[in-house]
Amino acid sequence: MSGQYTAPPVRRLRVYAFDPQASTSAATAGVNVATIKIPWEQSWEEEIQPGPINDYLEVIDIDPVSGQFYEPVDLNHPYLLAQDGLAPSEGDPRFHQQMVFAVAMKTIRTFERALGRRVFWAPRRVPNGRKYEPVYKLRIYPHALREPNAYYSREKKALLFGYFQTSAHSAGAKWVFTALSHDIIVHEVTHAILDGLHRRFAEPTSVDSLAFHEAFADIVALFSHFSLEEAVSAQIAKDGGSLDNRSLLSGLARQFGEATGRDGALREAIDDHSGAAPVILRDDMTEPHERGAVLVAAVFDAFLSIYENRTADLLRIAGIRPGIGPDQNLHPDLVKRLTREASKAAEHVMRMCIRALDYLPPVDVRFGDFLRAIITADYDLVPDDVLNYRLAIIEGFRRRGIIPEGCLSLAVDSLLWEAPVHHLAADYDDLDLDLEPKFDRTTAIKAAEENAESVHWWILGSESFRTTEDKPWQEVCGVVFRRGLISYDDCETILSRPGDPKGFAPPVEIHSVRTSRRTGPDGQDLRQLIIEIVQQRRGFYDQNEQELQDKHGDNPSGADFVFRGGATLIFDLREGHLRYAVRKRISDDARLEQQRDFLAGYRFGSTAFGYGLQGGSTGTALDEPFALVHRGG
């Protein structure tokens, strides 16, 4: 029709595939410019404004040190639309804005495809109150700090990127900008997304909980490399089809690592010495990045196994045995096929990890929990694992010494979360939720808030929750809705707080109510409702004080620390029943003791971590370069 045009399906924006350093080497310059495709805006609410600003992100380019406010890039300018945005440039702040925006949106879309729903940011606490308000846009500051650092601030709900001067010639630049590192951007955006999904994961409850945030952000950044097909193809051609050698693909933040005095990438997914015994998880690994690196290596080991299995027939046909004899020149068609298999395997593994986030307990996550969540989530979506992806994941974790507690064995059926054993008679049909898909983000966020309120009243008002004749819900959730309604003998006092009315338990928090719809490879239609329920208990460093307060509960000054319990409830929306209750009981004294011992060591300095107990800056270990979990808040 005359005068009307169809909007393009995607917007194309150029970025550094790795970081500016890779463009200074002849070996990598040809693969260091990538074009990211993000969906074109479908409505005026989603339209990109100068900044860039859309319904997810708001880029604000203020440099507090120099007092500069840089002109925001306008991605809708005809000249930029005609050439896939600005060309990569270290000296143009507008390209820095373009890059953080494009890479952040790419990461968001990766999560949304795997989760089967929109990404929401963590809510912000209302000043001087206990309520929370929604955060519609995550703010990104490309030049927030003049220091070798970048982090997600839980307090500001923002990403802050630093830049700094370096004397390391190997970095390829005098000034290094973290906002130009593909890995650092993905890492920090993942922190923000994970905080939106599980807000209590940032709390220090164990060495695993501290390391999980870091490890998961590294996993997503690492596997994002394999969406860059030119770089994957070049590496496969160089190493004769093998991916188990250290390279740009296996390392994270190479320019940043070399600029801060390291010999190569900041972190690596492949062990330092080929053929040596793999690095395994040890009790003395207490630094979050070091401990998290073992989890990253376990997942990457699984990916390598899957890639090798997917490509073994291709290499046999070509008469090639990887790792034996000199490197061989591969036929371009074979390189193309191997690249496709590597990218597909990496995407599958990353989606398995992301989908597992819905199957984790809402508090005190452990590495073993993550393994069980991966296996259970994948089993629900892909019951027939003909390519043995789940076995590869299990073997990767076993090889690194990551063994879940309480499992009979590492067989798939032993690792699956158990279905609730109780018959739960709550009036699920009375739960009036708005589950219709929303086409704009603001409406979707409001619907999620209303759903959470509906679940809150459903739990507090349902006869199944508040009558003494029907206790299973409280046992399944691992919390107490009203004292005296559960079989835990000690809950009458351990949950009480100064000033609580007699007979009432601490409030139950409904952290999130979210839905997902996923389609499996054989057409499986998996529709789920996920509800997070959390409750807190008073904890004391002194064991005698703990026992006294558990018995009498009359301490007027509160507690030394907070101990939390709760459950992630996963409902099957097609059949209308509770499928899983992934819980950490509020009455678990063994877990309480573990957290007490951990916090006592942390409190008195016997354990060094990258951030403080409450997330505040200390000016020492907190300022370790790159990827700090949650400063502030």
C-alpha cells in the first residue's frame, strides 16, 4: 500500500566481539567486529530514545571524575541505521554507549528465550519503609568510575563501568575501558538478571552462595563467545577442530587481565596444564572467584564432551583424530559444520543452565543444588535425552568434585528433585492469576505485582494453610504460616521476634510469581507457574544464646544474623498440580550451624571474600578488579 512500510525484524549494531585489544593483533583483528541483532521495537513504548533508552535499559553517560556529560547516541539517526550503528571506536563515547546497550540487550534476549518469559529487574526498597517498588529500567553508566573495576549495584539498580590508565604494553592501549569488553558487560548484566530472579542469592550464607553469583555470570559470558561464529570458525580452523586449548573462546576479559598485571585472560575455563589432573573443588577454596571458577570449569568440561560427541562422526569421515599428530588444514565446509555444531552445543548448555534458575531454592544456593536443578529442568523439557547431555553435565560436575548432598548416587533419577509426598488440598482453582501474555513491559510488570499479591492472600487466607487439620503445605514449603500448625517442636519459640503477637509467625515473603512457557525439541509444551516463598529466623553466634532464645524467645535486642528458609514451588499449569517444592527448611538446625560457622569465620577475618557482609565498600578486598557481586544495597 502506498505510503506504508513494514518495520524490519531486527536492529543491527556493531560491537567488539571481545575487546579493543583483539583488534591490535593480526591473528584476531579479522574476527573482533561482530554485528548484534536485537528485535526491532514493536510499539512506541519500546521505541529506542537517544541514550540509548528503551523499556529495559537507560544508558546515562556521565563521567563524575572529569565532570563530563557525553552526548547520547541516537540509534535512529538515518546515517546510523544505514551502517549498523557506529563503527567500533575506543575514542568515541557514543560507541561506548552503543556497545553496552547492544550487548546488554543481547544478553537479556538470551535469558528470555531460555526462561520463556520477560526479564524483570529486582525491586527497589522504598526509603524509610519495608515496601518495594518496581524498577522498570536498569541504568547503565559507561564511564562511572576511573578505576579498574565494574560492578552491578543492588542499591542503585545500575551497572557501573570503570576505565583506567595502564602501563602494560600487552593490553594494546594506554587507557582501558571496561564498557568495551564484551565479557564484562555480559557478566554484569547477568548479575542484574540473577538478582531480579533470586534477590536472596546475594546474601552470604555459605562459600558456595558467595561464589555462585560470580560463577553463573562467568558461565553466561563464556558461552556468549560461541554465538560469534566468525571467532569460533577461526579457532576451529587453527586447532584442527579441537576446542580444548586455551584461546579467546575459553578466556574472559583478556585485555582487562593483561592491563592489571595478569599473564593473559582474567579467568580461564580450561586448566593451566594440559594432561594434568583437573582442578577439583576443595574446602579451602573460599575466595568467591576461585571457588566459582571450579563450577565454570565443570560446565565447560560438559560442553567440550558434548561438542566432541556431536562432531566425532564428521572428523572420522574426514580421517582426522583431534589431539593426535600435527594440526591439519581442514576443508572450509568441514570448518563450517564444526562451527555450527560448536555454537549449537554451547547454546544448548547455556540454556540448560539458565532454565535451571527456576528450579533452585530461593535461599542459600549450593553448587550441588545447581546440578540437581539443571538435570531436573532438562528432564522436564526433554524426557528422552538421546544425545546424553545430562550425563555429560553430571560427569563434568563429578570430575570437578561437585557432589550434591543427600543423593543416593549421581544417576539421573537420583538427582531429580522429588515430587511432594503429601496430597495438597489448597484451593488452587481459587487462585485468580493473570497469565495472559503482555505486549508491553509496563503492563507485564504490573501484572506480576498483582499476581504476587494474589498468591500472598491465597496463602494467608486459604483454609489449607491456616487450619490445624491440614499441615502438609507448611511442611512442603519449609516455613510456618502460623505457629503451632506444624510438626516442628521448636517452632513455637525459634521463630518468634520481640513484639510479635502471641501465636503469630514472622511474615512470609512472596518474592516472585512468574510463569514460563517452553517448547521442547519434540514439541513438548511445558507451562509452569513458579512461586518463591521465604521466611526468616533469628540467628545467634553464641550457641548457648541460640539454644536459650530457641527455647524462650525473649531477647529484646533481636538477633546477630538472619537465617532464612523457604521453597520454590513449581506448578504444572496444564494439569494444575504442584510438581516440585525445592526447599530449604526454616527449622534446619544443621544448616543454621553451617551458616553460623561460616559467618563467624567471615566476621572475624579468617576467610577473605570479595565483598562485605552487607555489601558495602571496604576499600580493600572489595576493590579487587572486575565483576564484583553487588556492591551496595
